[in-house]
Amino acid sequence: MTNHQNGPEPGDQHHSINEANHNPSEPDIREQEWQHGEDGVPEHLPEELSTGETREEAYRSDMPGAAEEPVAPVQARGGREKKKRGGAGWLQALGGGVAGSVLTLAIAVPLLGGDPGETNPPAESGLQSESQQQSSGAVTKVSTDGSLADMVEQVSGSIVGVVNYQQQQQRNPFGGSGGGQTAPAGTGSGVVIKKDDQSAYIVTNNHVVEGASKLEVSLSDGEHAEAELVGADALSDLAVVKVDAKLVDAEPLAFGDSDALRAGDSVVAIGNPLGLELSRSVTEGIVSATDRSISVDTSAGEWEMNVIQTDAAINQGNSGGALVNMNGEVIGINSLKIGGSGVEGLGFAIPSNDVVPLVEEMMESGQVERPYAGISMYDIAQIPRGELDGLPNDISKGVYIAGVDPQGAAAKGGIKEGDVITAIDGEEIEDGQALRRYLYSKLEVGDQAVFTVYHDGKKTEIPVTLGSNKASSPS
């Protein structure tokens, strides 16, 4: 399967974990290893993954549509500092043979009904830091007098449940396809982050809402409210939904400074492990590490996610919930975990300093704007050598262009199907993940980048002026 640059990577054998024909009765290999925080707990951790098992299958066990299962946030233009992420080698020992990378840029086309950015009008204003919110009266700083119980009591009301409903196909006993009905496909958590006169805005994980035909929020008073998707971003695994402000009594939570965290700092995770029956469960732990980099597969491709590691218990269903410091400030959005026999205390959260600019942009325009080249690709390591049209034998790294969007930047620059890209601006491109990482971390819409391309075995330099994913198709 081939996909454009901002979508699934051609040649990758990953499958969508939200496919409508998923059969919950079948054993799901994703429950054996890497998991996101949704329903269902694995019983064992295999010593090694079977041949053909994908990182996505072994990792994202809580995505909607997979028995209530279903990661490098990208830096937005302007206010987001561009970082070069580290490798994920430290995870290989933990995986007991897990090779390759694991995230939320999935190599399958997102199953949301259309562009999330088209579902809602933009919000009138963005988020505020804790100090800004306090001065404006939007948020009252949590005063705990040193009591953890007081802090949790004040914060918990702003943590909600998020239920993903999907259309279920029914079989017609007389032949043909029967009519479908909407049923819960997964449950996660969310955090109230902003309120105005009309709406209350809630941040959660993209994998919690992905593929939904309807979204519902469970509030602290037990009431349920239908939610509207404001924006979603598969690469960062973040999404924003909104509900009627009149239904939400809780005040928005303030964001703290995740850059100020140190290993050993105390933190609390609040969410809905294993579903709404255990809503607003509280677990306490410490920050185990502040700058981990985990490679994962998402519905927009492969990506490296920058995360906070914590030993606070994060279970399936905690996805999208808050990781808070002892002042009651949100310093992360819980997103990932490693689970299995013999594995304890390995949970991961998206840092608040990455969350804030991304959700600001989603509330303003419905999506995160990124550079768009308009290509679909394979890693050349996946292509039989005889199919590489005279590529020199000493070239073993790069991406093979399987398709080109005629209206995309690459086509306008002269890149053609069958070409091989080996570098951008002189920096070697080893594979599709490296290409995306360079585009999204170091370049912006409108920048000109020089692509080193082999065409019919001959090396050439092609300048490409990058477009915007907002003007392109979802893939």
C-alpha cells in the first residue's frame, strides 16, 4: 500500500488498528507487548515477536476498534523550539527482540470521516499558562497546603472520560450487507483545558478519538454529553474536542512547565483505567526521565515521539488523562505504556510544553500545519535491487518514490515516480522516518529545500519549495 508523504509509508506491512472489520473475538497480538492506555491488560510479554508482527500491532493496544484499544511531537511554526530527537535504542532491550520503531504517525490512512479541521469553526482564543490563567481569572491556582488529597480533590473534576463510538456493520442473514449501528469502540480520558461562554475544550489523545462516528464525554457528575471534534493530529497523538460549556462545572486545569521537570520529581496520573467504571483513578509516582524518544507508528506515518517517562501506574483507559505535578498543574498528557509480564512502571506522557502550542493551533485552525512535499515512498531497503533503475551499488540508504502528487511541491520541483531521494540540504536521509523528521522538525511551509535525487541512476540536486498539508488531501 502506498501513501503520500504525510500518510502511511508504502511497503510497510502495518494495518490500521481501527479497521471496521476488526473482530474483537480474535486474539490481538498487540496485547502482548507495547500498549497504549486503553481497555484490556496483557497477560504475558513474549520473549520475541513473531515474524510479520508489526510494531503498531504490538504497541498500540488501546486504539478504538481493537477490543477498546485503539507518539515526537512535531513543533509548530513560530513558538515551538525545534529539537533533534535522540534514538530509541534503550527500548530495544526492554522489548526482548522488538526491532524497529513504534509511534502515532500511523502507516494507515486515518479513518476519521474527512479532515478533522473541517468539522468545527476555530476557537476564538488559545490556551494560557497557569500564571496567565490566574491573572485573567480563567483558572484558580490549586492551593493544597501540602496535602496531596486536597490537590487531587480539586483537580479530579476536570478529568473526563471520552467514549469513541463507531459504526458497526451487521450481517444480513438473507444475503448482502445489513444496516450498521453505532456502538462504543473504545474509552479514554481527557482534560478540560479551556472554557468560554459557549464551549468547554478538552484535550485527549488522537488514538482515543480516531475513527469515531460519534464522541461522548463522561463528566465528573456522571452526566454524559455529546462532543464535537475540534481538531486532531496523528503525529503528536493529540486531539481537542468540545462540549457545551453549560454542562461543565469544573474549571480548566493550568499547564505547568515540563522543561522544569527533573528525574525524581513527584507526579500524579489521573484518568479512567479499564473504562469509566474506574473513572478519575489516581496513581502517584515520580518522573523517571524527562526526555525520552520513542519511535512509533501512527495513522499518518512513522514518527519519533518525545515523552516524559514516569513510574506512576498508567493503564489502558488512561490515554488522554493528565499527568500533574504537586501544584496541580498539568505537565503531561498520558499516552503510552509498556506492559507485560515482568515489566513494571514504564508509562509515558506528552510534555505540556509540546502540548500547548499544538492544541492552540488545532483550536485555531482545526489541524497542525506542516510542510508538504506530496510523495509516497518506500525505504529502498524494502525494494529489490533490480527495481532501482541503475542505482549505484554503494547507495544503500534513502527512499524510493512510489507516487507523486501532481499538485504537490515535489512534482512541481521535478521529482518523479521511480526516483530515489538520499539527502535533503546535504543531510543524509536513511529512510522515510528520517525524511519526515527532517521536514517537520527543521523546515517550514514555504521553505526551499534541496533534494539529492537519483534519476535513472544519475545523481542530481532538485530545489523544492515546500507546500502546506492544509492545502493537500489528508494523506
